[in-house]
Amino acid sequence: MTPAARRRDTTVLTRALGRTPHYVVAASLAVIFLFPLLWNAWASVSGQPGTAQQSGYGLGNYRTLLDYDAGLWRYLLNSTVVSALTVALTLGVSLLGGYAFARFDFPGRNLLFLLTLAILMVPYATLLIPLYVLLGRLHLQNSLIGLSLVLAMFQLPFATFMMRISFEAVPRELEESALVDGCGTAGALRRVLLPAVRPGLITVGLFAFLAAWNDFIAPLILISDSEKAPLPLAVANLRQQSMGAVDYGATEAGVVVLAVPCLLLFLLLQRHYIRGFMSGALKG
């Protein structure tokens, strides 16, 4: 082996050894975070006293979940509708709001933006009762549309912040070139800026979906009809059996069903999600 080859091999080995602690830490964190989910998935198919799966391994707990009250598919549909409406409302409003804050200079812009962010400091639960009364006056109580409006409202401060810094990270020259070429403001936004801020949009949409899909408190307050309940509320109601006993098996099955869409979406969109956060971090 030539001296040059030895030096090259030594450099590669040194770099690999230097990265080993990072790999060890990353693997350890992955095990720590994945263990509860893997344990829950295992427990949902294993036998437990007081559950539909008394012994051995099987899908008895999932059959209990499937047939509970209005049925699993009904609750999944409710959660899907609420999540889709929440994501659509959050993306639409935050896109226009972030564009306005980033590109237009108007009196009180920074003050209005700070007031928007100040909503994040208001405790979530304290607003639910006033919102419940307001939805009653709008005839939106006990409705999936009303629940979606409330969930979108709580997502808008963070979403608007993310979209503003995403737009600010895009050079103004791109937009000005589109305007010179004959595009109007709407055309430049649609054809030039939207592709550039796609990672930010995906980040905002993913956060909105996770919040709407997993939220329990808002449906508990705003939804009274069991057939309109989203899946987290249905799983919580399923826990209670006769005489106060808890059906842990069916609850664990419900947690697995709730977690699967979140994991799949995150794995599919993680590259865009990381880019969206990095653009904001670099700008900030």
C-alpha cells in the first residue's frame, strides 16, 4: 500500500471514529423514543386479563375498537375531516398573512405581528369556554366545522410566524422579476413564491395536522354527540368499562391507530419538514 493510500485510509478511519459518539447518541435517543410505541404495539396484541384478548396473541383488542359505539371507521372519518379542514384553514390564512407581513410595509405591521404572536401566551384551555359560547351563537356548537375553526385559530400564530420567515428568506429579486415579466401580485405569489416556500408550507401543514389529529381537550368541550367525536375522544370514552374497569387492551389498540398516520406523514415529509425549520432558523 502506498503512503498516500495509507494516509487516505487513516483519514477515513479518523473521521469515522470521530462520528461514532454522534451515532451512539442518535441511536440511543431513537431507542428511547421508539420504545414506548413499540411496547404499546406489542401490548395491543398480547393477552391481558379483562380485555378482548384474554390470552396468547391476536387482534381481539382491535376488534373491540372496530365495533365500539359508532364504529372505528366513523371516528376515523371524523378525525380526518377535522384534520383536513384545520390544515386547509391554517395553510390558507397563514399563507396570506405571512406574505402580507413579509412583503408589504403598512402602518402598525410589527405591532400587529406581535399581537398575533401574543396569542401563544394565552393558556389554551382558558379560551375554550368563551369559544364554546361563541360557537353556540354562530350555530356551530357540536359540529366538526366549529371544532376545525377553533383548532385552526390556535395554530395560526405559529403558522403565520413560520410563513413570514419563509417568505423573508426568498430574495425579493425573484418576485420583482416576475412582476417585470407581466405577472401580477397574485401571479407572482402562485408561480414564483409558492414553490420557494413549499418547505415552510409543509411544516405548517404537518404541525396543524398533528395538533388536530391528536387533540383531546377541544373535542371534549365542543363535541357532545358521540357520533361526531374524533378518534382521541372515542378512545378515551372506550377506556371505561362496567364498574369503572379500564380496558387497557382496546386503549392501546386505539393509541396505535392514532400513531400510525402521524408516523407515516412524518417519515414521508421529514426532508421538507427539516428544510422548513432550517430556513426559519437561518433567517432568525
